[in-house]
Amino acid sequence: MKKLIKVKKIKYILQKEFTQIFRNRTMLPMIFGVPIIQLVILVHAATLEMKSIDMYIIDKDLSTMSHKLISKFAGSPFYNINGASFSLNEALETIEKNKTDVIIQIPYGFERDLIRENETNVQLLIDGINGTAASLINAYSSSVISDFNRNIIVDLTQMPSLKNLEPINVETMYWYNQELNYKIYMLPGILVILVTLISMFLTAMNIVREKEIGTIEQLNVTPIKKFEFIVGKLVPFMIIALFELAFGLAIGKIFFHIPIVGSLWLLFGFTIVYLLVVLGIGLFISTISSTQQQVMFIAFFFMLVFILMSGIFTATESMPLWAQKVNIINPFYYFMRVIRMILLKGSGFWDISYEFFSLLIYGTIMLSLAVWRYRKVS
Amino acid sequence: MNENAENIIEVKDLVKKFGNFVANDHLTFEVKKGEIFGFLGANGAGKTTAIKILSGLSYPTSGDVNIAGYDVYKEREKVKKNIGYMSQRFSLYEDLTVRENIRFYGGIYGLSNKYIKEKTESLLDRLKMREIQNLLISSLPLGWKQKIAFSVAIFHDPKIVFLDEPTGGVDPITRRDFWEMIYEASHEGITVFVTTHYMDEAEYCDRVSIMDRGKIEGLDTPGALKDQFKAQNMDEVFLKIAR
């Protein structure tokens, strides 16, 4: 009558978990809704590209030449001329009201100096609140001006000016993302966050929920083994996470035309190893917490730190050395690199083997910790 | 009940401390096979602590506990195959149906599919719950849930079932029904270890022990206890001990 086949017990746990997951009314919207919203909104919103720089114009020269320069800006898709006057104070006020990103001041005698002395000045005043944006505005605007005439010296406040313009024409070519399409760079990163968020929270919450309602006690009096229990809890969320990745990639392909240069098999294989770490962390959190609130706080703390340090927005190589060291335990860091490498560059297994084996070791440690920490007896 | 039946639970000098607080103070008692053993005491007397140790959910500080011939400390997994447990907290999955709950618990005890199916059918008939088998547990009244929880606890035919205040918050009729089920299980040879603080329920037990502040102050058949404390009913016995 009684058999002792482990796989069979695990099957019953899986059956139960899937029934509960799909019966939960918030679950399906989470699984399908969150990726669509995150990808569509974040990929568009979390961009460092400057698309509409608001420019204010002070043209004291009112010459043909100054008009030509202004029309250069007005004709650019990146600029939006939002005002003009002769008063610097008025212009500065619009910066204070956050209506203007950059003021261009063309001095009296601009055209005359350019023709007579073959050299003249314009001034850029840039809102420096957002440093990254400011340096981009500087670079864009300076290049528009120097395109117009190499002999205009941009006199820049707040930012180092581009004096000593070399008369060498540098032709830049970007590999793997030729048009420097920011979306193609961001989308894989957001996918990483999405997959991690869903799988880590769901796993951690699931077990703590059983603690809260008391069913864990009923499970603990059964002869079920820790290992069977943990596998039964991990597999459903592993499957959901892999599904999320596939779903997200499909959205990325259809709506953002992200390139998928490398092997999808390799990507999914790597994701499974990555999920061992994430689910291990989720499980570990759930074993040390007794309420869902605790889980939320602990998971949220780690997520925030790990996401910001992962290299999704900023290159990890330019972080201070200690931060790079901390990233050794940051699972996001590995996946963020690898997903971009595989999707955009087409990296093969040997290119990502360091990340692969690091995560394999990491995952083994986290899962062992979780199994060890999960107590059937108090 | 057979006076010469073997002991199925043997507890000797069981102590459980939480810091300085002694929840179980040198408990020593035996439960015979097939017995309905009532474990009585006021709230906080240490009943739940003891039942958790006996069912392998919690470690004792010291003492020997032997369940169905196995040491609860060293042979925990063997003990677990032989016991059923129903806690005072509700232990079925509210978001699963009656049938799904039975199947899940049957499954993790390692019973075969066929056996689970057959037994579920006969159980549904016996409980007269065939019409509600596909309803979620959350939609059922407490008394029904309790009956199902008990049936699930003995689904794998354990030698002993531990019931921790199984009738808390249930109306008198359902309580009566519940005790019918306990008798039935007992007839099938399952030893029943039940905690309660309803003194009328104590009368239904073969033997009862009464705990007060971590100690067992009285242990005998309800009749003998009433004689010993010169009381009309178990209520009086209990009041005399607790004072």
C-alpha cells in the first residue's frame, strides 16, 4: 500500500502549487500584466537619450549668421525652442521653473567677429541638476555649433568647454548596437529585473504564507523530506520565471525589434542556473522570516541595492573598486552582463563560462543554506 | 478497553523550558493502544507544548518520548509515518477544494493513486460530503472544515492521532458529531490523544490527565478522578485541581 518514491510526492506538491497559483486572482494579471507594463513603460521612460531639449534663446546679434545658427537648433529633432528674449534674467527664471534645459546666448557682434577675425563666442548655460543630462546637452549642443562653424568657440558655463577643437574628423563606429539604440540596451536589463522580481518574491512569499496560515505545521508532521518539499516549491516558480523570460523576449522582439544574435538555448540554460541563485535567496529569506511583511522588507532592501549596482544604468566597470567587489555577490550583475552579451553580441558558452560557473557555485551555496535553514522541528 | 494492552505512547520525565519558563515540568505518563486519551488543562497549562513534542514538531529540553515504538528524538521520520495530527490552528488549504486537500495530504504520505481515489470516495460518502467535494474549503462552515481536517489527519491510517483542541469554536451538535468520528476512529484501532478544555468532552475519554502549570495533577478514568476528588462531574474535578 505504501510506496516510497520521492518523485511521486514531489508531483503532488507541484500539483498543489500550480492549482493554488492559477486559482489566485492576482497571479495571472501579475504574470502577464507586469512584464507588458514594465517593458513598455520602463524601456521608454528609463532612457538616457535626449529627445527634446528645451532651449531658450538670447540673440543679441540678430544677424543672418545668428539666425542661421538658431535655425540649426530649431531644425534639429532633439531641440525644442521654448522662448527667446534679450534678458538673461528672464531666461534664467525659466531654468529655475524647470522649463528650460539650456540657454544659448549669442553676443552682440557675433557675425562681425566671425567674418573679420574668423573667431567668435557663444555661451551655453545648462541646467546642471542632472549631471548626466547636462553633459549630454553640452555634447549635443557643442557639436551642433561646431558643425555650423568650426571657428565658434563655445564658452561654456558649468561644463568643461570644448576648446582646442582638433581639425581632425573622427568617424565613430559603434559595434553591436550601431545606432546606439538605448532601448536595445535597456530591454534586456529590464527583463532581468522582471524575471528576478517575480521569482524571488513569489517563492519567498509562498512559504511564509504557509507559515502564516499554519499549514506548514501540518506539512511538518508528515514524513515529507526537506529536499522534496524544497524541490516542490522551487520548480513551479522556476517554470513561471522561464515563461516570463520567453514572454518578455517575445514582447521585445515584436515591439522593440531587439536583436537576438546568440543562442536562445544558451540564454535559457544560463537563466536556469541564475534562477537557482534567485530562488535560493527567496527560499532563504522565507526561512528566516515569519510574516509576509518581513519578507517584503528584506527582499526589497536587497533588490534595491542589487538593482542599482547591477549595471543596468551605469557601467559596473566605472564603479569604485569596492563596489565592484560587492558585485561578486550580486546575482543581477552576472545576468545583466550575460543577457546583453548573448542577445546583442551573440556570445557563446565559453564567453560566459566565468559567469556561468560563478552562479552555479553561488546557487549551490544559497540552496544548501535554504535547505539547512528550513526546520521541520522548532 | 483492554487493561493489558501495550503502551503506544510512553513519556518519561519530559521537560520543556522556554528560557526560565517551564512549560512542561517532568511529565510522565503512558497511553495504551486503542485508548481515547484526554489531555486536559486550562489555557497555558502546557498542553499544546506537550502535543507538539509528542508529534515531533518541537524538541523537548530533556526526557524520553516513545511513540509507537520509536524514539521521537532519534527516529523522527518513522514516528511521523505512524501519527496523524490536527492542530488548533486550521490546517487545510483554504484555496483548494475538499477533494484536492485530501489528494494532496494522501499524496505526500506516499499513498498510491488508486488507494487515494478509493478511500476518498468512501470518505466522501461517510461524511455525506459528496455534493461539496469540489467546493473550496474557504466556503465551508467551521464545523465541516474541522470534520474534514480530522479525516485528512487519519487518512493514511496512522496508529495514533493527535488532536489539539479540535472542537474549539464549534457548536454543540457539531461537537457531538465530531466525537462520533473520534469513536469511529478508535474502533478502527487508532489511538486518540486529544486536548480540550471542554470538561463535558472529558467524560467521553477512556482516561484523562489534567495539567496545571506544566504539571500533571491527576490521571485516571473520569469515574476514578471524580471519586478521588469527591466531585459530581469533571468540571468540579478540574476546578479543584486548578485551584
